[in-house]
Amino acid sequence: MFGTVEGTGYEVIDPEFAHCIFGHAHIERLWTGARWSEGPVWFAAGRYLLWSDIPNNRILRWDETDGSVSTFRAPCNNTNGHTLDRQGRLISCEHLTRRVTRTEHDGTCTVIADQFEGKRLNSPNDVVVKSDGSIWFTDPSYGIDYDYEGGRAESEIGACHVYRVNPADGAITIVADDYQKPNGLAFSPNESLLYIADTGATHAPDGPRHIRRHSVQADGALSDGAVFASCTQGLFDGFRLDTQGRIWTSAGDGVHCYAPDGRLIGKLLIPETVANVCFGAAKLNRLFICGTTSLYAVYLNVNGVSPL
């Protein structure tokens, strides 16, 4: 275990943030040695965390019981984002195979989505599961833009969308088609809102670098979609919400925390670009942070929304 490292800390922008942190709870670096860390997901029953090291084509596993790190799966088809479904099974976005898969309890893999209307997906990036069992994922082009994180290829769909997989019959529908590069996504605690990041600035200097907020209708359709917050440092990527509706999102200088009304209230400072986060530990009060090369963690005075 590496412990506290130079360059980590807190930045309180609004007094509300001071109540979300413990000044004596240091941000720890748990492990380092990745090329591009992404997609953390917490398995409570096993007390371990999985996350992706995309260019190295492996899923890593950190064990809370002894702090050890091992390889969970390699090769892994350049997986990116992960989540759990309501049965505790791993749902993964694979860049190389351009699909969303589910790892069953016996270790076999089931393909959830790999095409839309007969055309291959681009490279599914991040994924969440709603309480009704529907699976929602983003499909930007990052995994087919370069060989570094997948396999260079042309987009068959010709655009980047957000999709929903119907839990009853597996039908795939587009729920948002006005994003340049849809990226991270997460539901509000009561699932009435869906937040989606757009990182279009990676391909256009004046492109979007914000999170939008949609209202979720009973039939799964999205409405509204106004900009919730724009990134002040780098780009938003992956994010998660706490039980009070605050967003904890990755950014260029660490993790930014936004109040439900869109105010930036504070930051967790990390000495490398952060790609994604998730809540874990027994009380979901520990935030795990995927920096570019490292895995960090910090105990907070908040609790994350349970994925189950």
C-alpha cells in the first residue's frame, strides 16, 4: 500500500463541501502501474474493486482485505466502464469487440449489445443499470479512433449515441442522439434524472466539455437535457452520485463535486488526470478514484448510491 502522496488534498469552494469531507482523512494512493485506469466497480460481497487498464488490455482487482492487486482478466477486449446489474453480475463495455457484456456467476460471458439495426456499435464506453433492470450505455468512438484503446475502424453507425436495453426482450433503442461524444452517465438517487457527460472537446477545440441532465420518463424516454455543469479543468469523464444528489465527477485536476443545483462546491485534488470514480466499502462512504496510472481512495462524510 502506498498511502498518502504529494499533490493530493482538498479545495473547499463552498462551505457545503466542508461537511462532505474529513480534514484528517487523507487521500491515499492504493496502487500504481497502469497506463489508463478506468471503470471502477465495487463488489461488496467479496470486498474487492475491479477496474480497467484499457491500453494494457486487462481488468485489475484490488482486495480490501489485504491491499493486494492482481489481474482479474487478461486479455479483456480493452474494457472500459463497468457496473453491476441487480443480480450482482458484472456488466462491461468492451472497446475491442465493440459490445456490452455480462459476466455470469459461473464466469461465462453473455453479449448484451453489439449492434444497432444491423450495424456494429462504435465502442461502448460507460454503463449503468436502472432498478427495473434496463441497461443504459454510451457509445462514443474512442475505441475505434485509435489502436491504443481498441482497434482502429470506421464507424458503421456514423454517429455517437446513448442507448437503452429493454430488460424484458433485450431490444436496444436510442435514448439520446444529440451528443458529440457521450461518455460517463449516472442516475439520480430516485432515478428521475439521468446525467450524461459529453466530451466532444477531445475532437473539436470548441466542442462540449459538460454534463447534461435529462428527465427520465416512465417508458424510458428522456426529455429536457439542459447543461448541468461545464468542466473548469480538462474534461468530465465518469462520475457517481451520493445519496443527497451531489455529483462526484472526474476532471483534469482530480474529482469535482457539484451540488444538485449545479454549483461547484469543492474538489479532491489528484496529481494526475482522473477518468472515473465509484463508491465502495461497507458503508459506501469511500470514494475510489481512477487516476491515469494509479488507484486512489478517500473516506468521505457522504454515502454513495447503491448499485443494487
